[in-house]
Amino acid sequence: MKFSINRDLLLFHLNHVTKALSTKPQMPILTGIKLEVKKDSISLTASNSDITIQATIPQSDKLLIEEEGICVLPGKYLFEIIRKLDARDIDFVSFEENMVKILTDRSNFTLNVLDKEAFPLISFDDSPVHLALDVLNLKQIIKKTTFASSISESRMVLTGVAFSTNESKMEAIATDSFRLAKKYMIFDRQYPKISVVIPSKSLDELNKVIEEIDQLVQIHFFSTKVLFKYKNLLFQTRLIEGVFPNTSSLVPTEFMSSLRFGKQELLSAIERASLFTSSESTNIIKMTLTNEGNVEITSTSNEIGAVLEEITPLQCSKIIPFQIAFSSKFFMDALRAFDSAEVTIHFTGEIKPFIITGEYDVNHIQLILPVRVA
């Protein structure tokens, strides 16, 4: 194996591929990046059992291939070497079958290779069940849902996003049983019937590598995995087994009162009110609608003190004085998922779920369950 490559070009692709490196010491081969050098391209592949990322760099004036070959290099050290080199071009040369030299004008690194035969055989074949989605819409789905999935593996299916299609409708839902995020889209084309649960962590990693919003992403669905094809990048993740709960009946359609706010003003008030709610178990704040139509946001800490924020809604559908308590973290997470400058909170009762919608966030809702307080 022998080739010369532009340092910035290699680093750009390593930045993506290293996101799939394993950190588990019991699987040392998965801490490596597989380099497959062909006569017209180089492929970089990393896998951690959950996700696999492969980047292909075609031959160009920034890549000169002299000799083909395959090797697996320690991923962490390969990335750090390339990141810290200040050369324009870097040479890779294999020798003695178990070492690779990384050379520049002033630097000379030698890396021991890992056993390439132990690296898993990974298929990136296309699936007959596939669709294409533009990057902007895919990023919207990820941004507006993944944060609401569960971080506990006691119910593994809730650690993912339920992704489904029905004719021209595409829907994504995430919930941890205390909150729910839902985003759906209607397209002018028919999609194949799909119903899968994709790990939220995988989608968050995918979101970091898809950038150009005018590009299309091909999504190929299999029984146990899903493959995303974006430009010269392949991103594959396992699917979560299990039945995602039916959440359609959880979203209320009739409301006691709806209050419209400026999103940033409301978010800032919640952030200040949550200053005394440092721990996960005590991050509860109260929201009260007064007889005058104002909203008071309060929180109390026996150790620190109390805070009161007052905010006037831009609009109130019906003034019915009430008080509701909820997680400030869940509320702020939900607000940050909206792109709209104004949001509306639709209340159904003091101990019933409420939903948040955005002025321009079409087909997107956030649902939060309140908590009982003494």
C-alpha cells in the first residue's frame, strides 16, 4: 500500500469516520479504521457495532495512489497524527506487512497495524425498500425529536425515534414516557410502507455529518438496520427491536386555554426560574395564570431561596385561572426545538398533558406531562 494525500482532505473525512470508533476495550479491532486502497479511490471505514461509517475519497489531484492494499490502523492515533501535522501532503507506505509509515517533509510516524482479518465484514448493499429525503428535512426531523427519547435502557425501544411512512405522510415520534416530540411531513409523492425504530444516538451522530441542505440523502431500510447514503459517505446503524407504544391517543385535541408567547421571552423567563432547580429530581417549576391574564413562573429551593418571573402572554384564548407544575428542563428542551419566534401552549388541565406548537413549525408538536406537587 502506498499513496499520497492532501492533509486537509484526509482530516475532513476522518472527522466523520471517527464518530463510529468503538471505545470498548474488549473489542480492540473496532478501535481501528480500515483503509482500503484501490486503484481509483480510498475507503475509510469504522464501526462500533451500533453504527458504521464509510467515507470514500476518489482519486484526484489531491490523492495520488501508487500501490493498492488494505490495512486497519489504530483510529485514535491515526486521527491525532493527521490532526496535528502541519504539512500540505502526507505519504502512507506499508512495510513488513504489519506496519505503516506516515511521512511528511519533517515528520515520520510508524503505526503498527491491527489484524485486518478480524475486522467485521460489513455490507453496504442497497435495499429494495428505500426513499430519498433532502438534508434540510432530515435535519429538522432529528432536531425536533431525538432529545425527547429515553436515556434509560430499561425500555430499549424508547431510546429511539419511531420512523414511519404511510403513502405520502412521513412521521417521526420520540418519547421517554414523560414527554413526547412529534414531527410529520406530507409530500407530493408516495412512499413505501415503513415502520422502524432508529436509535436516537445514531441519528444525532448522523446529524453531525450531513451538512449541505440542498443535498439528498438516500435511506435504505432492512429488517435489522438502516443505511443512509450521503454524497460519498455511507452511514449505517442497527434498528431497535420491539414495538413502539401507540401514542396517537396521548395528544389532546381539546383545550381549556391556549396562551401565545414570544419564544425567546418565555425561554429566558424559564431559564431564570430554573436557576434554583439544579438537580434532575428537583427541576420543577410552577406556571400560574392569574385572573388578570398574566402568567407567573415560580420555583423554590429550601436551601437557596425562591424566584418569581412574571410574563404577559401575547394572546390568551380564555382566562381561566389555574396552576401547573412541570420539569423546567423538559420545557426548555421543547422550546429550543422550535424555529418559530412565537409559540403557543395549549393546556387541558392542571394535571393533564399540555402541548406546545409553533407559529411556523408546521406539523410539529411537543407534549409534556405535568407533575403533582404539594
